[in-house]
Amino acid sequence: MSTLQKIDLLMTGVGGQGNILASDIIGDIALAAGYDVKKTDTLGMAQRGGSVVSHIRLAEKVYSPLIKEGNVDILLAFEKLEGIRWTSYLKPGAIVIINNRAVPPLSVNLGVEKYPADEEVIKALKQYTDRIYFVEGTRKAIALGNARALNIYMLGCLSNFLPFNSEEWQAAIAKHLPEKLLKLNYNAFDTGRKEMKDVHV
């Protein structure tokens, strides 16, 4: 077997956005393709909109589920602020895909902190990489018929940078969703996959 590409993927968001399901799907598709996979999910009061972070590591052999600071190849952020919290983990030239959605934490709602403007988000990211993609994931998922399809839309965006084909993605998605939701979510995946071409910052 040829050497499998090592990929360190960090996925961030808030509770209710489907981050954990998305990380499970990535784990399944990678295992089916012959990768060793290690992942860990951290939920901070996730049911109340708290931070959710997944470390997902793919390679021929992976020894630890945690990605070291400065080693992230791809950051997939379901929410803007959660994305920039982890900029120090990016390797130079990393790929960053961010859902253009703000879910202000309690500290912002209470007036203790200020939510960063888009210009600040981009400035923080550009210290590490120019490969930044803002996507309208939540808006597109709602337009497709269900905001809960955001996570699968984001996987569609991500799929452009991972070595798996559409059929492999569909098989992994089908393992985790009931049949009645598959048409919607396949559509969300295909939409995200196609629309990545137009969103570079």
C-alpha cells in the first residue's frame, strides 16, 4: 500500500451545530479507506451553546489523539469566534474553513466582552495562513430546508481537501443518518463541495 497522507484536522463550533456527528463521519470514512484514526471530542456545556472541539488525526499510524500546537493542517470552524480561539494551533499555510456565523458567548451577551468584527477574524488568521475560506453554511443549510444540515454542508466544503471521493462520503454519511434525511444531507454535502470554489478571502 502506498503511504497514506498524514492529516491533522481540528474542528470547532458550539453545541447544537453537529460537530460530533461530523467528526464521527470523518473517522468512519478514513477507517474505511485504510487510515489509522485517533480522535477526541471536548464539550464545554455543549447543550447550552458552549464550545465543542474535535481533534481528528489521520495517518498510516497515529499514536496520540491530540494535535500539538502549531501542527493543524486544516481548521474547520462552524462558528467564527470558536475558529479564531485556536489560531495558535495552525501550521504555517494551513487551510481554514469558517462558517460565516456568529453565536455570541454569554460573556458577549452580558457586555463583558466584544464579539470581533470580520476584519479582526481575518487579521488573526492571516498571521498563520492565506488559505482562508469563509462559507455561508448556516444560510445555505436553511435554504436547503433544515439548519441542522450545516454539519454535512461543512463536510462538503472540507471534502475538497481530503483524499476521499463522493461515494465514500455518502456511504459514511448514510451510516449515521436515518434514510428519511439522506436526500437533504446529500444535497447539503454536494452544495458545500461545489461552492468552495467561490469563497476564498
